[in-house]
Amino acid sequence: MLTLSLILIPAIASLLLPFIKGEITKTIAFVVALAELAVALFAISQFSPDIVTPQFAYDYPWIASMGVHFSGGMDGISMLLVLLTTILTPLIVLSTFGYSYNHSSAFYALILLMEAALIGVFTSQDAFVFYLFWEAALIPVYFLAAIWGGEKRIAITFKFFIYTIFGSLFMLVALVYLYMQTPGSHSSAIADIYKVALDSHTQSWVFWALFIAFAIKMPIFPFHTWQPDTYTESPTPATMLLSGIMLKMGIYGVIRWLLPIVPAGVAQWSTTVIILSIIGIIYGSIIAIQQKDLKKLLAYSSFAHVGLMAAGVFSLTLKGMQGAVIQMLAHGINVVGLFFVAEIIQRRLRTRDIDRMGGITQNTPVLTVFFMILMLGSVALPLTNGFVGEFLLLSGVYEFNHWYGAIAGLTIIFGAVYMLKMFQGVMFGEQNHWTEKVTDITLTESAVLLPLVVLVFWMGVAPGSFLKLTEPAVIQILQLATGK
Amino acid sequence: MNISTSVLLIPLLPLLGFIINGLGFRKISKGLASIVGTATVLGSFLLSIYTFNYFLSNNSQPITVTAFNWLAVGDFHISFSFLIDQLSLLMLLVVTGVGTLIHLYSSGYMHHDEGFGKFFAFLNLFIFSMLLLVMGSNYVIMFFGWEGVGLCSYLLIGFWNKNKSYGNAARKAFVMNRIGDLGFLLGIFLIIAHFGSVEYSEIFGRAASVDTATLTMITAFLFVGAMGKSAQIPLYTWLPDAMAGPTPVSALIHAATMVTAGIYMVIRSNVLYTLAPATLEWVGIIGLATALLAASIGIFQNDIKKVLAYSTVSQLGYMFMGLGVMAYSASMFHVITHAFFKALLFLGAGSVIHAMSDEQDIRHMGGLSKSLRITWITFLLGTIAITAVLPLSGFFSKDEILMNVYMHSPLMWGLGVLGAAMTSFYMFRMFFLTFHGTFRGTDYQREHLHESPISMTLPLMILAVLSVIGGFINFPEIFGGQAWLANFMEPLFANAKQASPEAFHHAHLSHSEEFMLMGVSVGVAILSLIIAYVMYVSRNTVPAEEGTPIPAVQKVVYNKYYVDEIYDMLFIKPISALSYFFYQVFEFFVIDLLVNGIGKLVKQLSNLTRRFQTGTTGFYVFAMVIGIVVILLVNFWGFLFR
Amino acid sequence: MEVPDVIKTIPLNWYIFFATFLFCIGVVGVLIRRNALIVLMCVELMLNAVNLLFTSFSAYRSDPQGQIFVFFIMVVAAAEVSVGLAIIVMLYRNLKSVDVGILNKLKW
């Protein structure tokens, strides 16, 4: 029941919001998002990680005669991602305070709709419900980008839309096929789909049909070209939603809807996927080094990071999987913070070109501290959240294959190169006539960054509680995926 | 006081100082900031002494204090815990002791800087990280500190962040360290793979059960980390550039403490290294090569801090050479004495720079001995200590390393002595050019010449005393000493001795041989001293200004063998080019072409088929009828034409 | 159930042939005539051909379902005619013509 209310609160609010006009919509959206966070925190307080079956489950017949149920529930992995979504959404809403968008009621309605859909994706226990929410999550972000985006928004969002729909259709085919394989009068419940045993040849194509959908969403090399442009052209709140949360849908999909369903397919293709991921890590990092556009640089860095997460998941080791799960949370926090910093700078300078920045730190000591901490989290410095994830991920990949681990490890060097280069280019050096009038961040802006920074350290110093939340669920998935 | 509380407080105090100064650096006054900064480190120093006494009075039993369980995945645990034993205690005392003095010095040196509070915050953060590094009871906590000191080094080198080249130097340092860190990390992964734990106590006890090839891999990976942190070939070029930071930083981080982390790590892992002689051989060779290369570059440098930087690289090379021949305690001895005299030299250089209104070029100094009496005397003592012309601290430690090297290979010893000769030459060259001869600076600088305030000279004097008497902690038996340090550190090598007793068996030199070796090394050092004296005092030569033609060989050395340029050509340029290629070419012409190609294909097909949309209703109806007829025919084909 | 003899006086095939004939007239009319009114009438002709078929089958099988369908079709056809005529009236008002040949705005 708690799960359903988590979906319904933002969904209903987003339906009502368009009827309200004026600045108040902002506040309402923020309050709703906070209420949602409160419900999620309450759920965590009631949650027992050791039970691997879905908790707070709901189950209503949808197309009962076909065995399709509107059902959902949370295990540890879902819980963590719901936590990520509910923490980030209020902050994303808050980040727009002090800045007004046209048709603001629609803007905030779409953000809340997105939240509902994302939580639906992370909690659904039925293949068709999953597909419904998966597609539903695409629509708000498409409109956010297409209406409030930059100059080239139409062409770029169109590309993004076609790309993801293309992948999703493969997934639909695979899901329908799996549904047809369930015994008796068929059922699309995840538990029944897990029981479907396919021969290895079939698993191989089902693997690719599902994987392409997830790979495009993540994105994994070479399915990534929609990503940098979309991140750059979207309005920053949409970019935050995309990079902070939506990107995790791909990884989550792999963990929940790929590994346990087609273990033989995974065993057959995991090396290929890891190699693609590692190519993505290196490729994305190297491109990021030369980027001049702040948001584009962050987009490529995000692409590189997600490659490591994918490699960790496909290493099929406990360390790699746990690392990927914790890194999903950590990366969400860092990347949202960094995109917001980019937005703060863009609001003041009206540009994202690093060449036109420099010396900003002299006017903005507070921003410098926040920016630095988020950047250090992103380059995986120990005692920040990024280190926990990357340490576990790399050791997982290393366990899978020493060479892959060593090559993937280059990310910590390249990450330092491009992040420090960006930081130095933006903050250090002499001021120019654009940057000398920059003002330090406002109170609301600090209110967005402060919780993020606290989380950066919290997760870095005491990752135990987060890992404990997901471990039983991850172990169960691993058992299904490896048969051990 | 409870011993575990005091152990926990040792790193926590500087962290507290960092938090106070870091959060309030705009509001706290300079006086308060320096008091908070210095007092917290002093507190750690006092607690370290207390812990040291407790340790001695408790039969030298190692103490492990666990703060909390940091991470657990499956049955793999990493605990946030500290280990207090002989090695960490020595490092603790050096770090907090020298650290306190340098904090004190900084309160004078940085007094006019607007980022005063920030500076102390970073220094405290550095001490905290360094303490994590030396106190951690497992490799991951060591890695925390390892990366943490790298970060602080980055922050402090680029402290004057308006200057772009300082920022570049800082970034270079961080990235080079990161290259090493990747090696370290891979070493940790390999350890996890083979031992299933990262705790020292578990690994060292079971080291002998792992095959040599694996251990060689592990130690080699870890040594890559040490190359980065301790500036060994090929990752040494960041250290001279790191002199962009304020001078106390160079003294604390880039001379006395952080750069010796690599040596600490090797001594800590002595069991693994002892069981992997192939790695040790490489450690020794790389150490020797670094010592010689850096010393030769030092001969032609004209920046007072750069000379000291190359000297540091060179001395670190000696320490690794010592480690390579398994003279672990001798290397540790040199770490300690080096911390004293190199900190002294850097702080003295800082005092000179301070007096010369931020001039660093020794060609524009000269004759400073008259106006800077205290700096002059202390600097002289430091120079004597490092060059080992008289039996001050550096004499004993360097000699012990060279002696051990001689037993391993006389050739290495010979090259080591050559390095010592170069050291003596460039140190005295710098000393004479700075303090003797005629003043070559501007009139403005002459008028403003002044001895530094007491907060700066007091640390100089204390360090000078330590540089003089520091050798006595390991006074060799040959002079009737007890070799206290070597005995104190003996338990650290128990595991290694148990695992590989034969490695520790080597012949002892007779006293006459020892005296002969000492004589040779002192002789060449004095010879170099005389050459330097003749060149720069008697003949009063001054190195040529920039732009004047110099012999080709000298030019190559003066330009540091063009190593930076070679790296630029080998790594930085290709990666930039690759980045450009990927972004501008590959991304658009290969991947996007594929994606857009699919889009174009669909468009072409639709172009073909849209011709059917004639717009005439009749055509549509006709098509419909034809369609229906076809469907009917197909359905009833069998029925009609059977 | 027994079919009344009155109905049997005309064999079922005749109905089928007749309905097919009507339907074909409708189709040909739609295809070759350009006057929108006549096209509409031809469509009606096709519908009624189907209606005839439905009724005859219904009678021969003594099953009322077919006739129920006819009622539905008649209702729909009435609605369709009203909409269709309205469209034709609008066409005439705007174009002063009821020729379907000139309605080719949907061309590619």
C-alpha cells in the first residue's frame, strides 16, 4: 500500500497542478515532493532488508483474465532507488526557485509525473506494469526538453525519443514473448517470468532484445549519441532528472529484468557487454578531456561513469553488483549537484563555455566549497561517496578479469584529468570581465547543494548502512543469475 | 587517559582544526586561525608522545584500535581501524612533530596572505590524511590517507590559484599521483583476490603461503603507487613543479612527510617485498637511477626551491635504494633525519625568500650571511647534514644505506657515492651563491633585507638542533653506539624473517672496511665542497642568465633532460589528439552516421511509398477493392479452383 | 427448425446472386462515377446488398440474429448518410462542385 501511495501522491498532484496558476505551483510541487520524501523515509524506517520478497506490496487485477496484475512492491534495491528518486526530486524542484519558466504549472506537473513514473519503474512487479511506467517516464522528460530546452531542442529531443522508443519496442517484444512462455493461462508477474526456462539459443536473442532497451537508456557505447546533446539542450532540471535518475532505469532494468530472466544469455554475452562498457569508459573520458561546454563535459563524464556501473553489474560478482547499486545512488547525487553548479554558473554568466570563465572562486567562496566537494565525490576520492562505488565496482570487475579491471581503472586517472581541468578552468585563474561581477550562491541554492554534500560525506564515511539495505536482494538476484 | 581514546584523538584533532578553520575561514581572525591550526597538531604530537610512552611501558605490544566497520560486502570486511606499532609511532612522531614546527613557521610566513585561514585548514587536513596513512591498520585506510595527502598536495600547490601555471603544477601533481594510485589500487585488489582481506595482520601472517609470482605482482603494483607518491622515475616530474606552492608546504608535504609515504608503505609491507626479491631488485635500481638523475639535474638549477626539490627526489632515491637491498631500518633512519634537515633547508629557503621579497633565483642573491645570521647558521647546519661532510644526522643515515648497498653490490655503491658527490656539490653551490659573495639583487631588495620573525626562526633553530643530533637515535655500533632505532624496529621484520630467513643472512663488514667506505664517501663529499668553494667563492662565478648560450650537454641537463617535453609528446599530445578525433570525427562520422543512416533509410523508403498517395478518392477506392479481391481470392483459392 | 415453404419458393442462390449483382453495381458506381452524390448512393447500394444477404440467410436458417444485424446496419447507414450528405453540402458550398475528382488535397 505504501508503494502505491508513493506512486499516487505525485501522480495525482501532477494531474491537479495544471489547474493552478501562478508562482504558487512551485511551492506546491516542492511540498508534494517533500511529502513524498517523508513517505519514502517512513517506508525505510519500516523496511526490513533481510526479507527478499517485495515489501509494502500492492496487487490489483488489471486484465485479470490474461494474468496481468497491477502490482508492485519494494525489495532493497527498489528501496534504494526510490530513496534516490524521492531525495532528488524535491531538490530538483527547489533548484528552480528564483528562476521562472513559462507555463510553470505544466513544468512542475511534468516533473511530478516523472517522479511517479520513475517510482513505478523501480517498484513494479509485473512485466506490463514495468513497461507501462518505463514508457510513461519517457513522456514527461520529452516534453520538458522539447518545450523548455535550448535552441536545437526539437531535432535533438526527437532523436532522443526515437532512440529510446526504438529500444523499448525490442523490450516489449521480449516481454510479450516471455509472457507467452509462462505456463497455463499465462501470467506477467515477475515471479512467474523468473521461472520461465528458455533454451540457450532463445535466451541469446531475448537477452539482446532486452539489453538494447537498457543499453540505450544507460547509455552504453555505441548507443550513446543521443545523450550528450540531450543533456546539453534540455533545461537543467530535466538534465538532472535524466542523468540523476533516469539513467539508473537502465542499470535497474539490467539487474531486475535481465540477469535473473536469461542467465544463460548473460553468461554468453557478459564479456561482450563488459568490453563495450570499458570502451565507453575510456572513450567517454577521453572525449570529456577536450570539452569546452560545461554541461557537455558532465554528460560525457556521466557516460563514462555509467559504463563502469554496467561493467560491475555484468561482472556478476557480489562486489561489482553492490558497487553498482551504491554507485547508482552516489552518481545520482554527484551528477545532480554538478549539473546544478553548472546551472548556477550559467544563470550568472549566461554561458557554459569554460574558456570564458576563470577566477570565479574569488567572488564565490561558498560555491567553490560545494563545487569542490561534489567534484571530489565524482573523481572518487576516499571518504566521499564516489570512492565506495568505484572501489567495489573496480574490485568486482577485477575479480571478473584482471585485465579488464586494470583498464577500467584508468577511469580514476582520466576522471581526475578532466574534472580538475574543468574545475581549474572555471574557478581558478585570473578573473575576466565576465566573471568579475559574479555573485556567490543564494540561500536557496545552498539549500539544494547542502543536502547533496552531506550525502556525499555520509555515504563516503559510513557506506555500511546503505550496503546492508541492498545486500540480501542483490544476493538473491545473483543466485538467480548465476545459479549458485 | 584511555589509550584507544588517545589513539583516536591523534587524527581527530587535526580534522577538528580543519573543520573549524575550513568552515570559518572568512570569519576567524588570523591569530585565532593559527592558534587553532597549530594547537591541534601540537595536541596530536603530545598524544603521540603519550602513546609512545604507553607503548614502551607496555612491552612494545602493537595496539589495534577499531573505530567502526567501514564497509562489508558478503564476508569481506574493511574496518576503519588504527594500528600502533614501532613503524607507525616513528612516523607519527615525525609527522606531528615536524608538522607542529611548520605550522608555527607558517603563522609567520603566511602572515600577509589573505587566504591565511584557508591555508591552515588545508595544512590541518593534510596532517589528518597523513595520520590516516601511517596509522591505518589495513591497506584501504592507508589508501584513504594516500589519496587524501594527494588532494591536500593539490590544494596547497595551487594555493595561489590566480596563477594559471601554479594551477597546472597542482593538477600535474594530482594526476601523476593518481597514476600511481591506480597501481596501488590494483595491488589492493590483487591482495583481496589472494588473501580475502586487507588487514596487515592477516596478510603478513599468511604471506609465505602465496606463490612468488603473485607476490611479485602485488609488490610491483604497490611500488607503482610509491613511484607516484615518492616521486621516483618515471613519475617524478611533478615534484619540482610542486614548488609552486608556499614554502612551508614544500617543507612539510614535499620534503618531510608525504613524499616519504612510499618508503613507509614498503617498510610496512616488508614481508611481501622480502618474499619478492625480483621487485626489490627493481626498487633498488629505480631508486639509484632516480638518485643520480635528480642529483645531476640539481647541479644546474638556479631556483633555490628547485634545487631543494631535486635534492629531495635524489634523497628519496637513496631511501628506495636502501629498501632495495633490504636495509629497511636504515631507510627509515634516513626518512627521519631527512625530515629534519630537509624541512630545515626548505624553511631556511623560505626565510631567504621572505627576506628577499619573494625572489627565488640564487643568481640574484649572494652575501646574505650578514643580514640573516640565524638563517645562515641553521642553513649551513642543514647543508652539512645532507651532504654528510661532517658527522651530523645525514652522515649516519646515508652511510648506513650505502654500507648495506655495498654489501649487496659494490657497483651500486660506487654510483651511490657518485650521487653523494653531486649532492655535496649542488648543495654547497646553492649555499655559497645564496649566502656568500656579493649581493646581486635590486636596491629595493637590499633595503628590505631583514631576518625573519621569531615564529619563523624558532622552528629553524629547533630543526637545526635535530639535524645535528638526530643521528644519535641510531648511533652505529662502530662508534660505540647502541643502534637504538634498528633494535627498536626489529619486531617489524619478525614475519619477514620467519618467512624467508635466508634473505636476512648477509656477511658483516669488518670495522676497517666500514671505515674505508665512510672515508671514501666523506672524501668525495669534501672534494665536491672544495670544488664548489673554489668556483663560487674564490672565483666568484655566477651561473649564466637565461638566454646566454651554454654547452649542449649542460643545456640538456639544465632543461631536465627534456623529460617533461618527452612526456608531453608521448602522452598528453596523443591523448588530446585522440580526444579531438573521437569527438569531432568518430562521434559524428561513424556512430552518428550509423544512427542517422537508419533514419535516412526509413525516409528514403517512405519517399518511395508515398507516391501511392495520389489524393484521388477513386484511386483509393480502387486500391481498396483490389485489396479485397486479392484477399478473397487468397482465401477462396482452394474452394474456387480445386 | 423447419423453414416455411413460402420462403422456399425462391431458392437461396437467387438471393445470393442478386445481392452480389447489386453489390457489384455499387462497387462499379463508386469506382467510375465522379459525382459525390452518386458515389454516396452507390455506397448505400452496397450496404443494402449486404442487408439483403443478411435477411435471406436469416430467413433460410430461421435465425433472427441476421435480421438484428440488419437493423444495426440501417441505423449506421442512416447516420452515415446524414454525415455524408452534410459533407457533400459543405463541399458544394465551398467548391461549387460535387466532383470527387478535384478533391486531391491529400496528395503526397
